[in-house]
Amino acid sequence: MDAEFVRELFARFGAVSVNRMFGGAGIWSGGLMFALEFDGVIYLRVDDASIGDFEREGSKPFVYPRAKTPGKVGRPSRAFWRLPERLYDDPDELAIWAQRAVAIAERRKLKPRKPTTQLRTKRAAARNKSRR
């Protein structure tokens, strides 16, 4: 799927940028990655509240075809679900779903994360425990 097609598809929603990454492409709006394209399929960002809507549409989660983390390959994503087929032909409804995906990406960005030093401390403690 080429970048121009993706920009045209989301035109009713607003301007998006498409950046190649991880064998696919990230789809961005306002500095937030709210969707991805992989193997000609678009996936939107989801949260626990929106997954039910995707399930009702018969959509499925993105499945990692390759990953740096062992055990992640072939595992369904908790963050991205396949764009329902009918939305490719309904730009007004697609704009609503895209806006929701951007809002989810914004909330995720604002969600506090554990400091890196805490993670390092936990890993070191686990290593020390396993050596005993």
C-alpha cells in the first residue's frame, strides 16, 4: 500500500504522514502514531474501551510477524486492530474511528511510565536473586 493511497484514505480525517518502519509504515497525525500499515492492511490504535467495537466489526488484532523480544512473534497486539473493511469505503465514518485512535494515542502518551532506573534496578535484583 503506497503512502499516497493512505493519505487519500484519511483525507476526510485530516493530514497524515506515513513513515516506513519495521517492515511496514507508521501513520501519524499531530506527532502521534495512531495507526500502522503492514502487508497492505491498516491497523488502528485501540484501548480496552474500543476493542469491543472492532470485535463487533469482525476485526482482528495485528499479529507480530517478527520481533526483538523472544515470544512476541506470532502474538496478537494489544495496541493495534485491523481497520474494519467497510471503512475503506466510508470516509466520514473512517474519520471518526481515526479521531478516536488519535485520542487513544494521546492518552497513551500522557500515561506515566516507570523510570528507566527502576527497571534497571529490578533487573539487577532479579539477576542477583538467580545467582544465589
